[in-house]
Amino acid sequence: MGEGRTVTFWGDLWSNSILENAYPVLFSFAKNKKASVHEVMNAEDLDSLFHLPLSEPAWEEMLNLQQLLIIMPYREDSLDEWTFIWGNQTYTSRRYYRYVYENLQVPRIFKILWSSKCTQRIKFFTWLLLVDRLNTKTMLLRRHFHVQPNAHCIMCNNSSEEDIDHLFFTCPLAVSCWNSLSIQWSLAPSICDRILSAIHNHSLPLFMEIFMIAAWELWNLRNSKIFDNGRATRSLWMHNFKAQAHLQLLRVREIDKPAIVQWLDTLV
């Protein structure tokens, strides 16, 4: 940093931290919260910078800030020089993304999802399912849409509200479909935990892909019944599931295909 005319004292990262965050109490007393470093460094007295008197906590922060300013380099005879936080003046989206997300702890289920062999369309659908953003009837109600004639699941006669948990896990049709794949779900309240538990407990190859395709075809069956007055049966779902699974096999390594094909042939 040079003379500090282009750098805001409280809001820019010109020291080892942003000062309005490091000294929040003192910052609340500042008269000009957008003051430049040059203005603060050349202020005649505290009265020109702060609403006085300062509270005791603010005064303690003031003393700590003074110690910091003593050791901070300040070159009043040179111009300011701006660099990106990663240390140079070259911007790339890759560097920005790495800086923002390098310490982000991503839940394991999403790593498994995005590394799966399914097409991007099915991956995105599954992501919507996992974060509860699919346009089920209850979601539409939450968004203040008028749902006709009600929010009940159209796939069964239980008068249950159509949310993600019911549509994909507890609806009698969904249960029948999962049973045909020899999949029983745990009672974990989190859908992500259920899937992770199933991945751990089942020996099915490519279990995540099987779940994604099965859920995708349940969703398609539901949409067909709502918009096209189509049938919603386990046999139709199984037919569509097997057809979709064979399509997705084009993305699977040749060495892994025989086991999947053999398993699909056992399904009825």
C-alpha cells in the first residue's frame, strides 16, 4: 500500500484482516465508515474520526488498533498498488474458485453424485432431490402456487401430501419399486444419510447410479400421470428403469458392464 487514497480504512483488506470485522465495537463509533487510509492516517485528532466519548470496549480496541498501525507499512510518498488476494495481479476464474472453495467441506453424498456415471440431466435432477428443490406439490405450495385439486400424491390413494420423502420413499408404489430392486431404506430422517447407509450396506454395483435412475423414472412416471393422464404401475416403471439403465451403461467402463447387465436381467 502506498499513500492510501484509494483504500478504505475499515472495509478493504490492506492489513492482515478487514478492520471493521476485527474491531467491530470501535467501527460502530466511526464517523465516516468509508474513510480512506490516507484520511485516517492524517487525521488531526480522534474527534475527527469517532463519535466521542468511546466506550470502554471501544477504547480497548482503539489501543490494539494503534499497536497494529505502528507496524503496518505505510508509504505516503508512493501510489497504491492493488493485487488479488492470492498474491498477484492476474485474475482467472480458476484461481478465484479455488480461493473461495478450497476450504469448503462438501458432504460426501454430493461428491458421489457428481462423480457418478449418469448423464448431467439425471445428476442435476438428483441434486434437486437431495436439496429438496424438486417441484413436488408441497414445494409448489411453499412457493405460493395454487395446486389443483389438492397436494395429495397422485401415485397412491393414501391422501398423503406429495413431498420428496413420500414420493420417492414411502409411497406404496415407490416402496414396491424399491422392493423389486431388493432395496430397503433406513429410517434416517435425512435422505442423504439414507442413501449413504444403503451404499454401505448393499453389494449392488454402482448403487448411486441405480438410485438416481430409479428415482428419475419415478419422477417421469409421476409427471406422465399428471400431465398426460398416463399409467403409474410398477411394471411400467420397471420397463422404463431397465431401458434407462441400459442407456446409462454407455457411460460405464467395459469391465463393469457385465455385472450390471447380469443384474438387470434378473429383474422382473
